[in-house]
Amino acid sequence: MLDPRVNKLAKNLINYSCRLKKGEKVLIESYDAPNEIVLELVKEAQKVGAFPFVERISLKVKRELIKGSNKEFLNAWKDMDLERMKQMDAYIAIRGGDNSFELSDIPEDKMGDFETIYSNIIVNERVDNTKWVVLRWPTSGMSQFAQMSTEQFEDYYFNVCNLDYSKMSKAMDSLESLMKRTDKVRIVSPNTDLSFSIKNIGAVKCAGECNIPDGEVYTAPVKTSVNGVIQYNTPTIYGGKKFDSIRLEFKDGKIINASCKEGDINYLNKFFSLDEGAKYVGEFAIGVNPFVKHPMCDILFDEKICGSIHFTPGCCYEDCPNGNKSALHWDLVLIQREEYGGGEIYFDDVLIRKNGIFVIDELKCLNPENLIK
């Protein structure tokens, strides 16, 4: 018997996130996800008269493709998938799989070529030219990272993914507006004192239309304006490798020193050397999802943590452009709630958030107690 929460999720993805219309083409990519969610997405797309296309992907197979690849193959793979993506109006990715480290033994040069030649090109086309949404599927592996039982995590997952994002969207208007009017930003936390400008970059609220779960408002720093140091306090997995307590030092926008307390520092620095843009930041975002409170090494959840920010080395988004282009886009998260060490955010020298709680009247609607009423 179908879990009704699966059908509700599929309806939300098709009708709210993608706003799919009659005659539009949607690519549904399933990474080791079960048939039930794919079937419901196909049915819901057909109900509105859209044309669903499906690709089932095994992460183990993808690992073998990358490990055995060369530049000629990657370019051919890119050309084929890019042409397909260009024909799509919408894109939905369901990412399952139990092993977050499935790609961890791919040689560094192979992974670097894959990111530069294939992945970055496809992602940019998808982000810039489709109505897209990406989400995980609950697995036992995710339950372990969340330190929950499988049943407990599934309940948590559907509660977070099926919440009323339209209500969150209205509450985000005030923060989006303030960010559009702001010039100087300062982030202060233990081992962190970072300053930059977001003047004339713009801002975008994310309320269930691109990522599930969702709950962030993002912009980008003026490319050469970043100065100071930030030490992130959430673990992260990138390129199949795990890192923790990454510390980045900036001068005039550029990373001049990168280190971490856990992880291979040489490998870390190779990510920031993929290209010139990898040394600059393409996104600054504030997380506000009241149900996402603790990191679980899954960026689709972790970047939405209430009381957090993420400050992202690499490529910017086209709707908040700062001119930075890169094969890298690495969302790194700093939680500023009191139990994680606290911290402040200042906009134009005015304190707007302290220890994860908004303190000015126009933003108090985004505090957890107001979003979950």
C-alpha cells in the first residue's frame, strides 16, 4: 500500500516546486531511489498534461564510469546529456543510496576532470534554464548520519519535505528585501570575523521551489570585497571526501589560506585550485528552516539549518551574479545558534541576528516560533 506521504510529496514537487504545465517536458533523474516516488512523479506530471522523461541512475555504476573515464569520453558524455537538458522545461532529481562515500576512491585527477568537463556544464544549464528541484530520498545511511532510527528519520523527512512552504515564502519577503538594500555584511562567531559587500547583487528567497527541504535566502558577495576569516562548524562531504572545521582566510575576495581539523588538507586545497574562480565566493545565504536543526553531512539539509549561514566558494548563480565562474560550488555551513558557539550577523553595522535569532522587528517573522505556528 502506498504511503500517502509519498503521493503528497510528488504532488508538491510537480505542482508547487516545478509549477509544471501542459506540454512541458520534465526530466526525472532517480539516483538509487525506489520505484514508488518515481511512479508518483510520472503520474502527477501526466495529470497536468506534461511529458515526463525518466533516467534511473546507480551511483555504483556512475563511480565506474568516472573511474574509467578520459577527457574524450567526458566530452562525449557531456555533449549527449547537455543536448537532452536543453530540451527540458523542468528537472527533478531524487537522490537515494546508502553510501555517501561511494565516490571516495576515485582518483583526484579523474574527479577533477569530471567536475570541470561534465558536471559543471550540465548543472549550469539545468540551474539557469529549467524549473528545477533536487531532493534526497530517506535511507538507512541518512538515518545514521542524522543519528535517528530509520522510522524516526522517515517521519522527520516527510514532515520537513511536506511542510507549508507557501507560508515560509511570505515570511522570507522581509529578509529578501533587506538583503537587496544592504551594502556591508559582517559575520562574527568563534574563530570567525568576516566582512564583505552585497551591494547591488540582489537576493533570492528559496521556499520549496528548487530544493527540498528548503529555507534560505541567498545573494553573493561583491567578488573582491571579502576580507577576514571564517571557520565552519559543520562536517561536509565533497567529492566523496569528508572534512570538518574548514577554515578559510580571505584577502580582497580571494582565499589565501585553507585548512581543516579533519580531512586531507592537500585534497582540500586541490578543490580550491580547480580553476581561478574556485578561490572566490559565489554565494552567501542565511538558513531559516525551523525543523532542520542539526547537521547530518547532507548539504540539502545542512544548508537550511535554522540559525545558520553558508558561504560558498565557487560559481555564483545567474539570478544573483557577482561575475564568478568556476567548476566548484561548495556550500559550507556555519551554525550560529548558542549551542554551536553563537554568533552575530550585521547588515550595514546594524545587528540583525544574534545566536541564530533575528532581533530586528521586520525579521522576527522568520524566527522558529513564528514559522511553526
